[in-house]
Amino acid sequence: MNQISEYNNNRLRLLAPLWIMMVLACVWSAWEGWWPLAAMSALTLTLSTAPVLLASRYNIALPLPFLVATVAFIIASLIFGEVFDIYYRIWWWDMALHASSAVALGMIGFLFIYMLFDGDKFAAPPSAIAFLSFTFALSIGVMWEIFEFGMDRAFGTTMQKSADDTMIDLIIDSLGAVIGALAGYAYLRGRSAGLLGRLIRDFITLNRHLYAKSRSRRDK
């Protein structure tokens, strides 16, 4: 556990300059009365530090590419998208964020479900694990659309642009979830899945204690 905590602390130190910038942006924008940027900077800081803090709490090591991608996604969504209206200036911005988050959620779903099987790829068919990973990612996408709908109705925001926008988002979420789930399927089949496969392998290697049967079979 100490090794994993030290590993995550090293990752925190690597990303510390970015978080310091978020704090400065929050303070400066509050001083200038630019409250949307102040609020989003504070939210970005909270959301981007939460994975490392939670990982340390639950004895999970997070690969650096995962952390960098998480922080980049949060900044692209909250700062550039919401504060600087990039969603309206670049037509594909929202679709790109939905696609990337869906792929990531498909992989996270795979890692979580595979962990529930204790890393035993013989406990369930790879296709079943991949399907559960897909449904996990898609369900998160649906809940997000419900959240956007609730925010628009309760606070008068425009997170949901239109019914067409919602359906396009869900279609993109579905495609991204399929890609993430297929990367996990390829891993179980011992096939190369490119960058996604390497990320899955790195996470499992760093967290072998969560995948005991996978480790024991490899040791044999």
C-alpha cells in the first residue's frame, strides 16, 4: 500500500504545476469578477485531483496517461467548452469529448468488471465481460444526458442544445463504448489493441493485487 501511495504522490507532484495554475486562475478571475471562470476553475481543480486522492484511499495506482487524459478532458470540457464557448465555435468539440469519454468509460468498465471476476478470464466469456463493459459506459452516458436535462429545466442552462443533439451524443457514446469494450475483449483474447490495449495492460500490471487470479495464472 505504501508503494502505491508513493506512486500516486509522484503523479501528484508531476501535475502540481497545472493545479497551481488552476488555483491562480480561480483567485484572479474571482478578483476580476469573472465568476464563470472562477467557478469552473475551482470545479476543474476538484475533479482533476479527486481521482488521485480516491485512488490513494482505495489502494489503486493510476497510470500517468490516465491522469493526463483526465485533466485534459476536464479542462477541454469545463474551461474551453463552457467558459470560452468552444462548443458553439467548433462544431465537433462536443462530439469529440463525448467520443473520448465513452471510450475511456468502456475501458474503465472493463477494468472494473474484470476486477470483480478477480482477474479470472475463465470465469466468464470475454464477450460477456465486453458486453457488460459496454453497458456500463453507455449507462453513464445516459445518466449524463439526464443530468443535462435536469440542469436545463432547474436552472435555465442550455447544456442540451436540442433533441437532435441529445440523440447524436448518445449515438457517439454508444460507438465510443463499443471501442473501449472491444479493447478489453482484445486484451482477454491476447490480441493487440494498440494504445488502448497498452493502457489496460499497464493498469492491470500496476494493480496486480486487484487481479489476483490473473497474477497467479501468470506466475505459474
